[in-house]
Amino acid sequence: MDTALADRLAAVDERIRDAARVAHRDVADITRIVVTKFHPAALVAELHALGVRDVGENRQQELTAKRAELAGIPDLTWHFIGQAQTNKARAVRAAADAVHSVDRARIADALDAADGAAPLDVLLQVNLTDDTGRGGVTPEGVEELAAHVAGRPSLRLRGVMAVAPLDEEPARAFERLRACADAVRAVVPDARWISAGMTGDFPEAIAMGATHLRIGSAITGPRPARD
């Protein structure tokens, strides 16, 4: 077992507990997702042995391959957090337990058409920047997209996801995301997930109500060099 990995995981979990205490929140209401992009499946197995049960992947091919390789490991929840593409919807649906990046009606329709043995948990990705070329529905479009997703029978709308812009205080960005979460709950009252906060800004996300944190290198260490 990699003791450095265990130490990094413990350090992050302590920071999560501290941030939850400062925000007067129950840490049990916060799910820590370890993002394992470009790391081998063996690292996911090590994380599982350390108690990790939620892992995140940005790329469909990597998600599919790792889930297949680790099929014998029980109770792992796989979160797809990368940009979703309609032509990969079936493969994403087959490998993911939750998709955090539904940002338009077409991807919701494609995931719904792929169908599965169980409902698929999905979140609306919100674009908190002024760059319309970035992934994510605009805050103004959240309610309309929420209503559309709610009408897809095999999808279960859980909440919202976003990345804080680099040129803005994270707390301000996450405050806007929380307003989007309120708008989604006006459509689907039990859509209470807020997926926000990464290595550099998760305390601010916790203060603004994040329920799911997406943390990578602070736990996994540097990503391996790619060929």
C-alpha cells in the first residue's frame, strides 16, 4: 500500500472536516469524489482499500476501461465529470452511475435513449463564465433544462455542477451556483446535489452548500506522463 497516498487522502479529509465545521455543516452530508484521470486502475483499487467509494473520470474511454478492469470490486460509484458528447452517450451510460455534465437537451435525450437497467443520476452543468464557448448551460437556462431533463423517464435529476472561473473569487461563483441549485429545486424539489469544489477551492464550495467535491491531484498526486 502506498503510504503517501494514504497520507494525502487523510490530509484532504481533515481539511474537508475543518471546512464543514467552519460552515456549521455535517460532514456526513458531503461526498468526496476522487478524480483519477490518467491514473491506472490499480490506483483506484488502492483508493478503494483506503475506504474511497466515489471516483470520477473525465474521459469516456478511461471510465469504460477502468470500470471493466475493476468489475470485481464492490460498491464503487463511478462519476462521469467530463464534457458529455451525444455520440458517446450510450458508452457513458453503460459505465457511469452518475453524470455531472448534462448541459443541453440533446445530451439528456441521448442518455435517456441509451436507457439502462436502473435510472441514471444526472446533474446540470452550469457555465459560470461569460465565455459561451465553454461547456454548461447558462444560469438563465437552468430551469428550462431542468424541466426537460425531468421529463426524461430514465434519468433522475439530482442537482447542479460547475467549475469556478479562474478570474473570480470562488465564493462568489459558488454563490451563483447555489442560486441555480435553488432554481432547479423549484422544478425538482429533491434535486439537492451541488457538485462544486476542487483541490484549490473546496472549502469555499463547502461554505456555499456543496454536497459533492471533485478532488484529484491533492489525493492522487501528479498525473502520470502520457505517451
